Amino acid sequence: MKIVVIGGSGLIGSKVVIKLREHGHEAIAASPSSGVNTLTGEGLAEALQGASVVVDVSNSPSFEDAAVLKFFETSTRNLLTYEADAGVGHHVALSVVGTERLSESGYFRAKIAQEQMIKNSAIPYSIVHATQFFEFLKSLADISFDGDKVRLPPVLFQPMAADDVASAVARIAVGPPVNGIVEIGGPEQFRLDELVQRRLAALKDPREVIADPNALYSGAKVSRRTLVPDNTAQLGETRFETWLIQSAAQIPSRKVS
Ligand SMILES: NC(=O)c1ccc[n+]([C@@H]2O[C@H](COP(=O)([O-])OP(=O)(O)OC[C@H]3O[C@@H](n4cnc5c(N)ncnc54)[C@H](OP(=O)(O)O)[C@@H]3O)[C@@H](O)[C@H]2O)c1
């Protein structure tokens, strides 16, 4: 089966491409760095020729409210139009658990718009709602840092390894369209502020994390269960401690020159 992975050079996309190829599929990594741009349409018709499935794991280069909305609206509109012309039978998109509860955030308003366009189109689809990636914890600390402390709300959090996200996306891509949302999450629940503190400690980052019930998540007020999936979610197998050990082993040793 020919499967085009939009954002195939990214964190999740590159892993999805490898997993699909391991299962014998013709997986095409498509993104601006390989001449395919969903904002301009460049290279899209050629890439989609003969494709059965399109997996969209792209992300906006800018997270500024207007820019991210423009990215997901334009790119999703173009993709769905070119997919209809090419006869693609399954559109798979990666989004985030709780997206519909996070409309105070500009980033999540853009993801809501993306999902709505997919639901309104005639192309059969599967929307994968993943929890946050372990790989994203450091960035979360960075965006929640006020110059003195990292401030995060003490809410439930159930992140997962990017590798498990990619396995689930690849599995869903080769299955029948669900024409709905599939939730995936990590195998364990934590408190958001405590887990980010553990990640920073593992990185020997001295910043202190403060549990602040009024702190926003990506610009949105969250409550205890906003970020966690239902108990029907499919769970990844990688535990946080295992991932920490694996990711520490992968950090290249400092070059001596
Ligand atoms: N961060 C989280 O914890 C989390 C949780 C759940 C879901 N998600 C979702 O996961 C998705 C993927 O995230 P990621 O971290 O894997 O992304 P990423 O590593 O930042 O990769 C982004 C990809 O988008 C591509 N791209 C950018 N502009 C494009 C354009 N105009 N046309 C086509 N492709 C374009 C990039 O291509 P180039 O390399 O060629 O520029 C790159 O391949 C996002 O949609 C995000 O909402 C994230």
C-alpha cells in the first residue's frame, strides 16, 4: 500500500515512515525538505499519485496564534482537495487528547479547526488524539518558565513515548477508517508539575517547578482531568523511567576536540 506521510521528516513522522516500511508498505516522507509543501501545494499532486492513505503528522513552524491557525487551515484544505483528486481513501491526522477542552489556547483553536475540516470532508478519516510526548516535557518547562520558576498546574498528566505514538499511528493508518477519534495515551498517570520537575532533574536543569493552580497550559486554563484520556484509550507500553534511561543513553557524549 502506498502511504504518504505529511511531516515525514518530523519527530513522529520519521518514526511512522520507518514502521510502515518495516511492515512492507511503500511509505513516502513528504515535507518541504523533500519538495512537498502543503501550504503552497508544491509537489503534492505528484506525491499523492497512487496513494491509498495520507497520514498528516505535520506541525506549524510558528506557534503564534494567527500563524498556527493559518497553517492548519490552509494545509488541511489543500491536503483534502488534493486527496480527493487523487482518490485517497483514508486521511489520518494526529491531534491531541483534550483538544476540544482547550479552546482558550490559540494552538488548540487551530487543531480544532483542522479536525473540523477533516470531519466535514467526504474523505474517510481517522483522527488520532495522543497525549503529550515524553520528548515534549523540556519544551513544556521552557514555555512555562517565567524567568524565575517553571509554573505549571497540578493536574493529571498521562504522556507517552513518541515511539509508541508512531506505532499507534502506523497501525491505525493501515486499518479501516474509523470516521471518528481514537485516543491513545501513556501507561501511567502523573501530576504535571511533578513529572516536569523529574524531567528537569534528569537533565540536570536546576529550574524549580512550582505547582500553581492558576498557571495556564499552552494559554488555556485546565482542570484535573483536562489533559488525560478516557479509560477506553489505547495505552503505549513504554514507562517514563524506561524512556528516561533510554533517552539518557542516546545523548551523544560531548565531542572532545
Ligand atoms: N508535542 C506533543 O506532545 C503532541 C502531542 C499530541 C499530538 N501532537 C501533534 O503531533 C503532530 C506532529 O508533531 P511533531 O512534534 O512530530 O512535529 P515536528 O517534529 O515539529 O515536525 C513537523 C513536521 O511538519 C513538517 N512541515 C512543516 N511545514 C510544512 C508544510 N508547509 N508542508 C508540509 N509539511 C510541513 C516539517 O517538515 P520539514 O522538516 O521539511 O520542515 C516536519 O516534518 C502535530 O500535529 C502535533 O499537534 C503533539
